[in-house]
Amino acid sequence: MDYDIKDIGLADKGKLKIEWASMQMPVLRLIKKRFSKEKPLRGLTIGACLHVTSETANLLDTLKAGGANVSVCASNPLSTQDGVAASLVKHYKIPVFAIKWEDDRTYYKHVNRVLDTNPNITMDDGGDLVSTIHSKRDEVLEHIIAGTEETTTGVIRFRSMEADGVLKFPIIAVNDADTKHFFDNRYGTGQSTIDGILRATNILLAGKNFVIGGYGWCGRGLAMRAEGMGANVIIVEVDPLKALEAVMDGYRVMPIKQAAKIGDIFVTVTGNKSVLREEHFKLMKDGAILANSGHFNVEIDIQKLKSLSKKKRLIRDYVEEYTLEDGRRIFVLGEGRLINLAAAEGHPAAVMDMSFANQALCAEYIKKVGKTLEPTVYGVPEDIDKEVARLKLKSMGIKIDSLTAEQEKYLKSWQEGT
Ligand code: ADE
């Protein structure tokens, strides 16, 4: 079997991690059980570009149980858990091309190794498989039925491709399922970003000015959790509606130039580039800490920070100290890459359970509908989204009510009023 990982000797420890995550993933376990019997993915080749974590391992195992041939590369150079990668190879017989701290050249070499398998379905987190197919590997296109996309950034990229008329196959935006972004983006990013910052720095959050760039689902979750730790949360936004929501959720909202002067910790979760840049570095306090939890490492202009600095050193794992000409120090965590996956372990398994249940059921849906979809970006079918919510509640032992016949009738009628 073809693979490229750090060390196969890490496999046994990785397997325990995968088993631990599985215990928090009851919905995916149920799907795996059904897939093992029905084999709905028989004959399919799935190429995945996902964070190689213990949660992802459980998804890949589920897809394999459904009859698919699966291979995986990392969707970020810093997010691979090398033990998990080794266990996937040794115990699950799944080809993995991912090594934590791989450089960009190796990263794309690994993306290409997955594309060499001629996948029928691409499973992206950020869009690098699909963009590589479109820009460099168009011979792969003939095999493709459709792709799925895990994250906001990837969905934005694919919508731009669709708008430019260049998208050549259908994509299902798993991110847009309610059972994905309401939970993974909000509670997952909220908790795991704090986890990453604390593991990297061990700072006290209570009493700190905690500036969050972006009040989407990730920003909301992060604000909620940072506030819970006693931080003074400040939101910076460009969207008036989101800014207004942040105000009414009780946070201070101000322009980034104002926040730059008072922030102790800055976290970007916008999906955009150069959110923190030269004009802001010049205003920051000595000791300001910068981190990113958006998909790509473009949200903080680190190149600029480097060029403004007279000295740079690694002061702790994942913490780089930049000393500016005037002596102020700015600390950047995890090279500006997703801090929750670089310094911690990503979102907890209990939320990835829903995200990856959507992925597995969307793969089954793609197999079922075949090449009937248009080359556009689709939402997750509503029945899949609802089924994931239903199964998750059930796994938590929570029952809910249903409408009476009279109520159902009322909702469909318009005659009854005051
Ligand atoms: N994205 C965020 N957290 C993740 C995790 N634990 N596994 C895979 N992808 C993730």
C-alpha cells in the first residue's frame, strides 16, 4: 500500500486516540453499522483532503465500511496527528499522505498522490483537491461524480468558481448544513480555539481584552467561550448586520484600528486576508498575542510583521516572538495557521460527529444520484440534515414533541386569524 507518513511506530498510540474519539461519535457509529451491512459506497473511490485527526479517522473508517476505496491527505500542513496517520495505515489499511509540519511542496505532493487514485468523489476541507484538479490535473475530471466541502472558506472558493463559470463538477456544501455550522463552527471553533491558545501560551484569559476579527458562526462561538473565561470581548466586523448582532449580544464593537491599541489577544476568524496588518502592528501594545482560527494562514500579514521586526525567536512551542524596531514585542501563535488544530486537537469529537455524519450521508447521496447534478454548489439535502439532528438527539437520550394533527393543519392554512 502506498503512503507517506511520519512514523509507523506511532500507530498503536494513534489507534487508542481513534477509539477514544469514536466513543463521542454515536451518529457516525450508527451510520458505520448500516454501511457495513448495506455497502452503499461499493465501487467508489473517495479522495479526501481533511485534517488528519482521530475524528477524521472515524469518518474514513465509516466510508471504508460502506465499501469505498479511500485515501487521504492533510488539508493543512500543521493539523496532522502523526499517530492517527500511522494507525490509519497500519490498522485500517487506508493510504495516508500527511506529515505534521510538512512544507508547502510536500503538502501539494500529497494532494497529488490522492488525486493519482482517480477519485469519483472529492472530500475537501478548504478546497485544495478541487482547485488542484481544475488548475493542474484536469485528466482526473472524467472520473469525478461530485465533491463535498467541509468548511466556509472552501464553499466561498467554490461559489467564486461557479460565479466565474469555471466549476466543472457539482459540490455539496456540507458546511452549510444546519447540523454542521450551527455546532461545529460555533461550539467546536469556540472551544478548540481557546484550547489551542491556552495550550500554546498558558495565559490567563480573565480580565484580558480579547479581540475577535469576524462575527460569523466561528466568531460567535469564540466570543461566547472567551467571555465565559472572563475576558473582555471586543468584536471587529465589516458587516453591519453581524456588527449589530455582536452589539446586542453584549460585546463591544469598534474599528480594528481602535481595538489594535487596547487588545491583549487578537484572534482572526474571518476567512479573509490581511485582517491584521502593518497599520495595526504599529498600534499594538508590547506583548500583544496574535492567533488565527480561520482556514488559511493569510489572515495575519506575517511577512510584513517579519519585515518590520529586528528580531524573531521561538519562545515556546507554537509561540514566535517578533521584536519591532521600537522594542515592542508581538507574539504570533502557530505561524498564523489554524491554532485549534496546530496547538490543540481541533474540534471535539462530539461536534465532528455531526459534521462527518453529513459527509458520510452526502457520499451515499452522491452515489445514489450519480452524474445527474449540475456543476454548481448544492446545499445538503434537508432530509439528511434533519436525520443527523434526530440521531444526535436520540444518542443524547433527549426526546422532543411532535405537532398534533390540528397544529399541522393550522400551519398549512391561512383562513384563521384574529
Ligand atoms: N476541523 C476542526 N476540527 C477538526 C477535527 N477534530 N477533525 C477534523 N477536522 C476538523
